Amino acid sequence: MPERKKIVILGATGSIGTQTLDICAQHPDRLEVVGLVANQSADHLKQLAAQYSVPDLALMDERAASEHGLPGGMDAIVQLVTRPDVRCVVVAVAGVIGLAPTLAAIHAGKDIALASKEVLVAAGEVVMPLVQEMGISFTPIDSEHSAIFQCLQGTTPDQVEGIILTASGGPFRGKKREELAHITVDQALNHPTWNMGGKITIDSATLMNKALETIEAMWLFGLTMDQVSVVVHPQSIIHSMVTLKDTSVLGQFGWPDMRIPIQYSLLYPERKANQLRKWSPVETPNLTFEAVDQETFPALGLAKLAVERGGTTCCAFNAANEAAVAHFLAGRTGFLQISELVASTIEEHVPVEPTLENLLQVDAWARTHIEHQLIHGKP
Ligand SMILES: NC(=O)c1ccc[n+]([C@@H]2O[C@H](COP(=O)([O-])OP(=O)(O)OC[C@H]3O[C@@H](n4cnc5c(N)ncnc54)[C@H](OP(=O)(O)O)[C@@H]3O)[C@@H](O)[C@H]2O)c1
């Protein structure tokens, strides 16, 4: 009987964090959560700790931490994820803020289960070589990347032609650009098939989520951008596909439930029975596919451009999007302006070598650049 894997969850109070707790509770013989981290939701964090009997907590926000008598700040989080007994860190914070604890955990030889795609989009050049060097297990939680990871089992890299990421199309599928001019935050937060945190839900509505995922997939699976394509699949039943050189196409099917990829990520390569609802083809007989309307949703083209420009451009792309989404959620900019702000940031950015120091500087520059554009009324 393998020993129980001790896990720390970053972003424990979020959508992925709470679903990870549920999966761990379904496999108490294999998974044990020993630490929970959130930003400032102390009461929610304490309630989860009591519900799931998790001994150690930390908050990123130092003020909230001291108010609630909890360890706080990046140092406390790094201390928790690098503790000798911890085997695996689930990175599920919203945004690139997960980079520093991820790097610390990898340096300490911990396995990573990654939900925070922003970490790889911004800093794949730094993260992936370290993963190789440390020989750790680095498994995706994102449902599309989990699907690809599952389909790749039993294939060799030379057999792979490419991958097809599926996209639900979000709440505005079928609409034209001019119809999106006055979209409200509530409309954009109303996703048709997935129930997720605020930032990723807005990313799904702009298709920026899929754009980030194309870059994430390149890093995870060692592909070029030309090998990564996207198809709209509104039912969200096929979670992504791999195309092979012999023209076979492999796909992974199931209900849109993040607990499936979370479990695969944490128990890989094991497959264990769980309490999740079983999917059957007759329940969803009409699976459909359509091309992405890139005129209305320019995000995929922006990701491609960022990859082509190279250096630190993907980092600028990610930071600009994080900042623009935060401004949209706060009512300071419009829905269509998100991609316009990202596009102008890519345009203005002068790429440099993607060292960790440069990436952190570029991340800060892109956020300031967005502020500046909003203050000066551009775009
Ligand atoms: N939700 C999904 O279905 C899904 C699917 C695939 C991938 N992902 C990816 O998973 C990540 C998390 O998404 P989510 O939907 O779970 O987000 P979410 O529901 O918004 O939760 C975010 C979590 O991150 C914490 N957090 C926020 N800012 C932080 C900071 N500065 N330092 C430390 N912790 C911080 C939050 O704590 P507080 O509660 O204290 O704010 C919360 O626990 C994202 O990168 C997303 O793209 C999500």
C-alpha cells in the first residue's frame, strides 16, 4: 500500500482549492491535506480547516493574517510548501502570484499539481528547466491539459502531430464584436458550462483563457504554437484531443467537472473509483464543433503574436490581461477594452531575455502600462 501523499493547497478557498479538498476527502487512504493557503479569506480558510481536519494554515495578506492569528506573507507560505513532510503542492491561486511559491516548492523537490496556468504562461522558460533539473512530477489540473496528458499516455513524442484544445466558447459565443460593446460584469460572469472563479470566468468570456492555455500547452508538452489548435465545442464534454501521425485522433470525454482532472493530477498514474457522476454518450448525443470567431475574439491571435515576439512578451501578455481583467471586474474599463489593452501592451513591449529577474520586472511594467493607458484614456 503506497503511503499517503501529504499535500498543501495554494488557493484553498477558491473553486479549484475547495474541489481539491473534496477529492482528497474521497481518497483518505491515498491523499492527506496538511496545509491550506489563501489570500485574505481567513474565516473561510478556518472553516475549511475545521471541516477537513487540516492542521496548518497561512494567508498571503499579512494584515488579515495578523488579525486572525495566522502565519502571513510569502515567507510563511514558502515555509509551509517546503516543509520536509510535504510531498505535493497544488497551485490554484488566481494569477502569476503563484510563481514564487511554485519555484520554491520545485527547488525543494516537491511535486506540483498545477491549475494556475498564468505561472507557465509568464515564466515557462524558468519553470520547465527547473522541473527537469529537479526531476519532480509536474501534472496539469486544467481540464484541457489533463485531457491531453491522459491521451498522451502510451504514445511517444514522435507519434504526435499536434493537439486540439476544446473551448466552450463562453457566454458570448455567436455574438459579433459590436454586440459586446456594453457587456456588464454580471453578464460576463455567467458561464454556460463551468462554475469557476471570477478571473478565469472573464478569461473564458474573452477567450483569453484559451489563449493562455495554448501557451501553457506548449510548455507542458514541448510543442510549437503551430501544433496547437483550438475548436469551439459548446457542450464541454470532450476536454481536448491529440492528433497522431497516423491520422488517429484521441480525445478524453466526461462531464465538465474539475474534480476529474484534479484526481488524475494527484493520483497519477493511478485510476481509482470515486463518487462523481458517470457520463454516458446517450445523455449528450449531440456533440458539436465550430471554428473560433477570431474577429470577435482576438485573444488567440494575441497569444500567437506574443509567442512569435518571444523573450518576455508572454509574461507581458499575461500581466496585461490580469490587470485588464481586474479593472473590468472593478468597473473601470469595458469588456472589449480587455483585449485592446492586452494588444497595445504587446505592441509597446520590448522583449528581453526571460530570466526570473527580467520576468518580474516585465510583469510589473505591464501592470503599470495598463494603469497608464486607462488614466490617459487609451485605448
Ligand atoms: N476554476 C476552474 O474551474 C479552473 C479550471 C482550470 C484552471 N483554473 C485555474 O486555477 C487557478 C485558480 O482558479 P479558481 O477559479 O479556483 O480561482 P478563485 O475561485 O478565484 O480562487 C482563487 C484562490 O486564490 C487565492 N488568492 C488570490 N489572490 C491571492 C494571492 N495574492 N496570494 C495567495 N492566494 C491568493 C484566493 O484566496 P482568497 O479567497 O483569500 O481571495 C483563492 O483561494 C487560476 O489560475 C485558473 O486559471 C481554474
